[in-house]
Amino acid sequence: MKTVNKYKTLALANESFSKAQFEDSLRSFALVLKDYPMSKEAYNGAILAEMAMSGETGAEALFDYYSVLRKEDSEHADVILSEILETMDGTLDQLGELIAQPLHERLEFEDGVMYSEFKEIVEEDGDFRRIFENIMFSTRVIITEKDDFVDFLDKLMENNYHEMALSYLEGALAVHPNDEKLRMLLRRLAKGKPVEN
């Protein structure tokens, strides 16, 4: 006996994915698969939700592409996405790197210091505060990776730049409200205690 309404649950799963609520999305796709194991939309959606939860950079773009294709021709969209997923098999990170390369090249021509260079200077000198203040008044630090951003916020807090860290953190949480690393930093900032990994 079928226990879920296939179309309502798929709509809910797709809506959750669009809101970056990937666990909820995966759960809804799984409910559909339990009752309708041949549902290509539920299967593909579950794969994409799992990829997004694993941090695969291209999963959201693939989901958007799949959604557009489904509006035109759902059966054809299922075939196309299945083929893409089969051929990619772990290459989404490589795709993300290909897309990121021109971004890095463009940023290097802009006025600023890449965070990796900034870290090297701090490691050589050993004085984050002094280096940061010198750079802050003459140029800007360009951060393109999430881990670098988290590291930067961590260093700001360690060096008593709490107001600045809070300002950056609030901006980041407005864009990524469910990001656990950012929420952990906010809790740390609120308590004034170090974060344990």
C-alpha cells in the first residue's frame, strides 16, 4: 500500500532542495522511492541531494539544470541527468576547479592579496595583528574558499577583532543560514571561547 502522495512529496523535496535544506530534500525523495522505487525524479533528486550534502560544488547547478529540463520534457530530462551522473562519477570537484580557475585568474589582477598569500606572510612574520592592520589600510584580502573564510574569522577572533568578525559572520550567515561551521563560529563569538574541531 502506498503511504505517500508522490507528487506532493516530490514537490516538497524539490522545494527543500531549492532552499538548500538538503537533508529534508533527501528524506522526501527517499519516502517517494520507498513507495515508487522506479521514480527517476526521486532517484535523481536523492543522488543530487546526497551530493550537495557531501559538499560537491556542482550539485546545485545540476539540480537547477535538471529542473529546467524537466519542465520541457521530464522523460528526456531523466535520461540526460542519469547519463551526466554516470559519466561524472566523482568528477564534480574537477568541474568545480575548472570553473574556479578563471575566477582565480581574474582575482589575481584585481587590487588585493589572496588569502593564501596573506597566510604565508603571517606565518613568516608571526604577527597576525600587525600584518592584518598593514594590509587592511593599504589593500584588501581576497578570500575565495569557504575554509579560508572560516580560518580568517577564526584568526580575527583569536586576535580580538570581535566586532569585525561578527560583521563578516552576520553577512555570511545571511547568505548561508544553515552552515554549521559558521554557526559554530557565531556560538564561539557569543561565548568568547575557542572552537574545537
